[in-house]
Amino acid sequence: MAPPFPIQESRMASSKAVRTESETRAAETLDLGELPLLSGYMLRRAQFAAFNDFLRFFDDLGVRPVQYAVLTVIDRNPGLKQSQVSEALGIKRANLVAILDAIERRGLARREAVATDRRSYALRLTDKGVDLMRELRMRSEAHERRLAAVIGEDGRLQLLKLLHGVIDAVGPGSEGEED
């Protein structure tokens, strides 16, 4: 079955940003078999591409995609418990604790004891975190515009619709389920 679109094997063969000349030649001639026709494989490759592009937009702020997601959820839902953030984002609780520790060390968020449950903490952004979120939102919008420039705004909206459909059909998944 031939795909209804051109397959550019050289882009799919390696996720390295910089390649040697021999790696580039090998990538251009490498047969990836059916991989470019597999939805899951291409979703993962697209995720890597978007992730790397995200890092270029946010690198100077020292914010990784998972931190951006956590900060966004805290910003939009002040007072949320750690367990709720963990569940909403599909992050293992132990890993979320490490993420929150890093965010808290930077003075971007704080944990507050929950009066009704001494084992739980409510999460809130600090003033510094609120200021950073303003910058992150602006950059995130620029990042989305950059991606939309490649596939058009209608394509971006269609892609989001399709991705939501995949999640609705197979479930949201969570961290650590890929291997």
C-alpha cells in the first residue's frame, strides 16, 4: 500500500540534530520498511520533533515540557493537590514529587498543607511563577504558530482533532508505558 503523501526517509532515520556526512548519506538510503506507514511510530517521531522544537523555544528559561505542563495545571487550578496533578497529566507520583521539588527550588510554586488532610499538599504558583507563566504562554503561542506554519492552521486543528480521537479511543496513557 503506497502512502498518499511523500515519505522523506532522511528525516525519519535519525533524531540527532547534527549528523556527520556519512550518517546523512546512510540515513538517505536506509530502508525503514513499513515504519513510516505506522501511525504509532509516526506519532512518536512527530512527538520527538515537537519536543525538540519546544526545547529550542524554552531552553533559556530552563523549562522542560513536563515542567511547563505542571506549571500550567497549577496556574489554571490553584490549590490542586499533588495527586490530582499527577493523575491529570499521567505522571507517576514519585516523579511528580521530583518535578515539584525542582519547581519549588526555583521559587516558582509552593506547597501548602491541606487542613483537612495532613498527607496532602495544595499547589500554588508564587509571584515569580505567575510572571514566568506569562512568558511561557507567549512562547507557547509562538511555538504553536511555528508548527501551524508548517501544516497550516486548518491542518493544526485537524491534527489536534485526530490526536484527541486517538486518546479517546485508546486511553490517555501515562508516563513509563512506552517500553
